[in-house]
Amino acid sequence: MLLLTLCAAYFCWTALTIRPSGTWDEDAYGGITLSCAFAVGAAAVVAGFQWLPSVRRVLPWWGACPALLLGVVAGLRWMNGV
């Protein structure tokens, strides 16, 4: 779960730092969308793991909060489009 959280952090960081050169820069917009999708996906997998009984016994709910927060930030970036 730590590795998935780090992956979500990396993709969220890339989604927030990519700046398009202009409205014509479709590659940058595609990179932002892909980074956001990967960050949200990694956060969703962490949330899915949290539902497993063996994980719930070992890791409390607050252990999944960083990944979920990163997923929310990436989702907001994805919805805003820029």
C-alpha cells in the first residue's frame, strides 16, 4: 500500500506540474489526463485493499487517507482540465 501511495503521489505531482505551452498543446493536456487517471486509479486500489479483512486488522483507516487525498486532488485537477 505504501508503494501505491507513492505512485499516486508521483502521478499527482506530475499532473500538477505539467504546464501546457498553449491551447494547441494537446500532448501536455493528454499527459495531465493520463497522470490524473493513474493517480486516481492507484488511490482506488489502495481503497480497495483497505476493504480486505486481513488489511483492516493490520492497518487502520487513517493509513489509507494520504492515498485517498492524493486521489481527490488528482480528480479535481482532472475535472478542471487545466
